[in-house]
Amino acid sequence: MKTSSEKCVVCGRNVETGSKLSFCRLHSEAYKNIVGNYENWRNAYGDLTPEEFLRRLENNDYAGRWVKEVARALLSSRDLLHFFLNDLSYLNRKG
């Protein structure tokens, strides 16, 4: 569990209590949306790798600021990207 003094890796706000990653409430919500929508994008674009998906989000004019910031953070940190890939893998096993 995160402590209240831990800061979001994206914006420096306090990390949400119980957050798996070092994201504030806003960036945690964006992360959940990213994970939840990967399959939709993959179905629409074919064999879209998670990294390609994040790059597309990062440069998408219709993606919100928080989503773009989280996509950028995931692409720039091997640890965060690994966590993201694990979440995607978990969803595939679950579904």
C-alpha cells in the first residue's frame, strides 16, 4: 500500500491510497481506461502491440491529457511498462 507522502510519477500529486502504481487519482483513472480499452483498439487495428497502442494514444488528438501523460509514462519506464503488460495478460486470462 502506498503512503500518503508518495507522489505521482506523472504530476507530483499525492498517490491514491491503495493504488498499485505510483499514480494520483486522475492518472489512476486514465490508466484503468487505457487497460480497459486495449482490446477494443486491438480489434479495430489488428495485431496492435501494447507499445504501438501506447504510442498511438500518446499522439492521438482525441485522447485526453491524462491518458496521454500515462501513455508517455508507461513508454518511458520499463517497470511501469512491465506492470501494464502484466495487467493486459491478466485480462486475457480472465476473459
